[in-house]
Amino acid sequence: TTIPFEVIIVDTNSTDGTPRIAKSFGARVISQPQKGKVFAFRKGADTARGDILAFTEADCIVPKHWINTIATYLDENPDVSAVCGMYTFHRSAPLHKVMTLIGHYIGHALHYLVFRHHSIRASNFAVRKSAYKASGGFAKELLELYDTELSQRLKNHGEIHILNELRIETSDRRIKGRLMAYLGELFPAVLALLTRKPLKGQTYADIR
């Protein structure tokens, strides 16, 4: 079954010809001068015309059945507000890929134990537009873990399910050769989320 969809590219001051290339493939390109993924996600969600919002990032490779899987699952499960999937790396050592998947499953399990619901992951998730709007969308004051925080409000509008069929591949640039630095960036963001005290700025290094 062919699912009607639109592709929206939110361009945050790229210098590599992204808008031109995206338009050549029929995508809608929207400019967002303010740097930061959360601003791009919010701008794309506000512009989208469909009933389902599916999010991924520029360095991600999604499977061919990604859109069909999302649309079919949400159609067959009306009590589900959002779905998400895991990711591995498209260029990385096999050991790193396995460790990443194991880490994801452990992280999701711990999150569920603490909050009693699953968390979405911004690089690979989809949500009903109605649930997104009813929950208030991405928080305006968060620059990190905005996806996890959104999950805490989405749970009031339907279940969040993790689908193995939605596994994607992405870049390992954030952890390659700097795993300890990445964990140091992650810790204050997690602490701020748990204590409900928003950070004043971005903790993750801007790695492109």
C-alpha cells in the first residue's frame, strides 16, 4: 500500500548545498536560522500538513518500509500516540554497533522502570499530530533531552511503543574517539531533566 506523505527538510544555516539538493528530490525546504535540533524539529512539526509527524535527522538512513510501518502500526493501534525505533551506526566497528544496541535496550528498560512509560528518540520516532499538539509539543526551554521530556507528556495521550522494524542507521561522530566526553555532556542534561531545572545552554558539543 502506498502511503501519501511529504518530506520536509528544515535547514539550519547549512553551507553544503542542502536546500538545493533537497528541492531537487521534491522535498519542501524550510529555513530555521536558530541553531539547535529542537528548533528544527519544532519548525518542521508546525509546518507539516499530515496527521502523523515522523522525525529523523540528516545523518540517518531509514529503511525503505519506514513510513509504511509507522502509518500501518498507528492505524492498527488507535491507543498508541507515538512509536520509535533503535539505531545502529552506518560506519562503525561491529562491536560498537552491538554495544550501542545493548545500551539502548538497557536505557529504555531503566527509563520504563523509573517513569513507567517508554521514551521516544528524536532521531527515529513518529507521533500523531493530535497527540503532539495536545501535549504541547517540544518544550521551548529545553536544548537537550527534549525528546525524553516530550515523552513524559505524550504518555497522557496514548501509549508509546518501540518497534524493532523501525531500526535505522546513523553517524557515530558524537561518540567516536570521545565516549567519555559524550557521557560528560549527557550527565548534566539527565540531571536537569530529573530535577526539572532547565539548563541555561546546550551541553552537547556542536559536532557536524
